[in-house]
Amino acid sequence: MVTRRNFIITSAAAIAALTLDKKNILAAERSKPLGAGNPLQIPTEISGGQLTVGKTSIQILSGNQTDILSINAVYPPPTIRVKKGDSFSAHILNNLSDDVVIHWHGLHVPSAMDGHPMNAVKTGVTADINYSVINRAGTYFYHSHTDMMTAEQVYRGLAGMFIIDDDEDKALPLPRGEFEVPLMISDKLFDSNNQLVYSPTMDDMLRGWLGDTIMVNGTPDPFLDVAPTLYRFRIVNASNSRIYKIALSDNSEFTVISGDGGLLEAPVKTTSCFLANAERLDILIDFSKYQQGSSITLRSISFSTSDAPPPAPIPAQGAALDILRFDVTKTGDSKASIPAILSSIVKYLPADSKTTRTFGLTSSSVAHAINGKTFVMDRIDTHVPFNTLETWKFFNASEHIHPMHVHATQFQVLDRGGSAPTAPNDLGWKDTVMVNPFETVNVLVKFDAYDGVYLVHCHNLEHEDHGMMSNFMVDNGGSVKDTQTADTQLSVYPNPASDKTTITLLDTDRKKELFLFDTSGKVVLKEIIPDGLQTFQLNVSSLATGSYRVALGDRSAILTVIK
Ligand code: C2O
Ligand code: CU
Ligand code: CU
């Protein structure tokens, strides 16, 4: 597939289309002539099987090919599409030189199959994944969840759609086939050789990595030829940190029918809706009111944040951006309609909630924390009883937006800043909820599928990789084995660090040698731990940006140094 930026079709047909319906087209609706840009790619659909993770070069922009991380050597990665009740099986072969692990975002999956970073797959190794699909129909996705490399691996390509169908969805008169289109949105930054740039500075870690090129299904500057009829778009925000406020360029209404965990109870008409990182929205757009030859653009409209803007020309978080242009050039009828009722969702009652747990969110340029702690792979922060309704209170004590995600379940938003949720992206079953600066969002949550260790984290991927993630264990009576192995993990905070970092000591650490290894295994620092200290200040100011292993006795940790 060859796509070209700014490729302009100058065929007679396109020119005719331009002149014919001129009077019907609002000038503001069309920023470019029909055909300019790249036709939207639609990923191939698979139902599982072999998933080989590797590196591939792909023609994305004109000129040099771009090195990306691919699944089965294609990009965009295939869409996995299964039916509720199926048993899903996949063989994930890691052909990268780094570890990799794939997470099935939004799905109820046994802990060992969930893609926890502790289950990372080594180079050359295949992981066999097997679980039953128990979630309802909906738009989900799969992506890398590798320890401290989630952001970079997702950015470089490791994210694809995961669609579940079921009888309830199938019975509705919704658009199907060519009228049902997946849209996975991400933003990238390319260098002058067309290679993806990923080099977060301290400021980028605070706000997250932003790009200047919006890609939909891996297509830059995309357009889609549509017929004047009703369409269903399954939208996933797979961007590292960019949040979209979805709207149409002529401010027309569209209809939200589904969220993170499938169909809402009833359609919601709106002219704009937030879509934070990892959130999903299925929307219906009715193109029947547009004349042949007109164009309309799905865009993100501006919203304000307190994030410092990234270096020019990268648009700030909240800047207005075009996402996908629709050219009404086809004929056809989806024979679909907007049902008045979509589904029924049994509401959790706050009175049934047994416990309230607070997740306090703080951010600094070196670390993002939950309740003051950054992620440690095998430290369990919370034990949650199986099949018990709880209130989880996300309190954002920072000036950055944190889209908070919970594995292993779908929850319901109880209130946002004390008020019942009204925004379409807060309705229905949710697995990710946007928590605005200094806001408190309460969700009602229950884990009734599997026990074991799962994650709660911010889905701004730079925040996630730099600490804003925590393990909880769903306890099912006494049957759960404790997988805590806290004594093999060294606590290092802050991590990443640029100047100094603190290592928590045990009594037995006295006079031991502390080593710092670089990625090639070379010792770059050696310190003797003096007597009588509870903590040891490690000075890393002389070290280059990179990742290091800190080892003390039989405990170790990976430390990231950032300049
Ligand atoms: Cu989509 Cu734990 O992530
Ligand atoms: Cu997830
Ligand atoms: Cu965050």
C-alpha cells in the first residue's frame, strides 16, 4: 500500500464533482479539494491465531519508508473480531529485541492472560493465550503493556482494534458491512527521514508525548468516500496522551450509541464528545443530508488545559485538529436506522457499595504517583474482595488530566465532581474514565469474573510508564495464592530520576555493595551502603539518559535516568 501526503487527484471526475454541487457546499466545510490526502486504510480482520510482533518498514509518508512495530508484518495491525462466547486463542511470537506483552483492553481475562508486564515475553519466545470471550459486544482494543515501554511500543505501532459481536447488537438495525468503519486515532511525530520520533523530555513526561500528525488506522491525512446514508464508526483513542473532543466541521449532531463496554441504554445525540486515551465511542453519522460532492470533517475541537504547550509546531493538548475527512462521493444505503432503545444496563446502587477506596493522583516532571507511590512490579497495593461492589474515588490532585483505567472489569461512573454523569463518554459500562485537574470522580466497581493480580493506571502512557500504575489483587476467599515477592524488588523513588533517587534499605543491607548496570551489563556505579541508614540517596546526576539496573544483594530494580 502506498499512501502519499498531499497527493491530489486531478481526475476529470473529481473536478466535475467539485464544480457540480458548488452551491450546496459551505466553503468552511471543505478545506481541501476532494481526493486530497490518503484513502483511509481499513485493517484486515482476524479472529486470533498467530500474532507475530516484529519490526517492519512501511510506506506511510511520501519518500522514505517508516520503521514501525508491526503485528504479522502489517500496519495498521489486524483487527481481532470475535463473538461473545467464543474461545479466543492466540500465539504471540516476540521477534523484537525487547520484551513485549499484549493486553486485551476492556476484556475480562484471567490474570495470567491479561498482559500484565510481569508476564512479558522474551525475544524469540511464543506466549500462548487462551480465554473465553465473556464481554458483551463492543469496541475494545489490544496493545503493548511492556514494563516502562508501553508508551514507546504503542506509539511505534503495537495497538489494534478488538471487536466483539453478540446477538443483542446483531438484532439492532445498525449500519453493518462497509457502513461500519473502525477508526483508531493516534498522533505521531516524524523526523525529516520519515522516522517516528520518540524522545520525551521532562516536560513531555509531565504532559505526555504529543505528535503533529494525526493518523487514523495508520493513515496520515485520511479521507473516506462515503454514501449519503447512516454510518457507524467505532472510534478508539490509541494516542499516547492526546485527548480529542470529537465533533463535525459543520457542527452537526451525531449519535453516540456505545462506549467502552458496549451499547448504551439509549442513543445520545450530541455535537461534541470527549474521547480520552483508551476510551471508545461508537457513533452514528447520517450523511443523507449532504449533497453528492460535499465534504465534512471529523475533527477535535479546542478545549483548554493547564498543560504547557509542546515545542512548535506540535499542536498543544486541546488544540483544534482535523481527524478524518468524509467525501460524499458514493451511492448506497445502509438500510439502517437509529433505534430508540439499544440495551438495558442494570445500575449499580451506591447503597450496595461496601467500601470506598481513594486513589490520589499526583504528578511531577519525574514521577506520576497513585497515593504517593509509583509502580513497583510485584508490590500489591490493594486487596479487593471478589464479587463485591466498591466505590473507587479517583482524586486528581494535579493540574494534568488523568484518564484512569481499571483492568479486569467494566465499572459505572457514579459522579463527577459530585454530579451525576451526563457526558456520553461517562455513560454505560466503562473501563477508562477521564479525571480532570483537581476533580474527584467516583466509580462503582465490582470484580466478578476472575481473581488474581490486575492493574489500575493512568492511560496517558507517559504517566503510566513513569509510575502512575498500581497492582491490586482480587481475592477470592482463601483460594488465592499470594504472588507477592516484595523482597526481590528494590524500591527506588523517584524513578525516573535526573539528579538523585532514594533507595529504601532493609537492616540486612548494611555494608553491602550497590551496583548500577547499564543495558549492556557494564557496571557504571558502585556504592557501599553505610551502617545505620533507612534510605540511601543515589546520585545519578553524572549518568546519561537511559535505563539502568540497580542491584543490592538479591534485590534489583530498573531505574530510568532522564536529563
Ligand atoms: Cu489499555 Cu492497562 O491498559
Ligand atoms: Cu486494560
Ligand atoms: Cu495521567
